[in-house]
Amino acid sequence: MTGDEESAQQCTLSEPVNLHAALETAAIEHLDVDGDRTVVIYQQAILMVTATEGQVTETREFDVELWQESPTEPDRDPDSLLAAFIDELIATTETTRR
């Protein structure tokens, strides 16, 4: 993101999930940073997924932040991109957002 703009969303799940496994199941490219954070490439945008309760391998809450827009869709609404990512990720699990 440029300037002071920041786009992020938080997700709370009813049960702990392994975000790595969900990303693998959804065939979404990702790279581990540490036990709490994973960099994700989603629709050519770069996102940071941070477990806020537990670790990425077992969390009930996580934040998703847009780090860089897609070069092919620079005008796409960041909130809709993050919502689409969360929806796709959650669809691969048996848990639901509250």
C-alpha cells in the first residue's frame, strides 16, 4: 500500500484451524515467515496473514493485511479482495466465521 493507507481484516473462527493446511487445500501460494505470520500471494496481490490467537498451525483468530496490490488490478477495492481471500480460505475448512 502507498502512503498511510492500510487495509486489513480480522477473522474469528468457531474452532482452531491449521491455516497452512487450509492454504494448501485452496492451492493458494504462501511462504512462512515465522510461527505467527505467513506471506500469501492471492490473485497476484501480496497479503500478510498473522495468527492473533495461537500460531498459524492452530489458530482461532487471524488478521489479513494487504501489503501490495495486484499489478494487473491496482484499482481493485482492497476490502473486497481481503473478504474474497478469507471466504475462499474458510471454505476449505469445516469451521465458520462468527
